[in-house]
Amino acid sequence: MPARRLLVPLALAVTICLWAGAFVAIRAALPDLGYATLASGRLLVAAATFALLARRLGITLPDRSQLPLLAALGATGYTGY
């Protein structure tokens, strides 16, 4: 049980380090890759991560009737960000 108590601080530390490192990585990669390529790459990494998590957690694919709503949420969410 004591090992489980360390999971939250460890997760926070990893998150903070990755978040802080992202700024440096973006600054270094931006001149070579450009804005569009860098943004698309970040979305690709996020989509792959969420796909792996969804598969591991047993989340099913959305119904066909949900696809227009998901497309609208994706378009407005990315544009709004």
C-alpha cells in the first residue's frame, strides 16, 4: 500500500516535467518543422495516446449517429484552442 501512496506525487512530477519540457522542445523544433507540421504532430501523438488508452480500458467506437457531433466538437475545439 505505501507504493500506491507514491503514485500521485510521481504522476504530478512526471506531468510537470513533461509540460515544462514541451516548451523547450517546441521552441527547438518550430524553426525546422513550422507551425502546421508541429501542431499536426502534437495532435497525432495525442490521438495515438488516447487510442491506446481507449483500447486498454475497453472503450468502444462511437455509433454512426454520433459521428457528426464528434466532428463538430473536434473542429470547434481545435479552432477554439
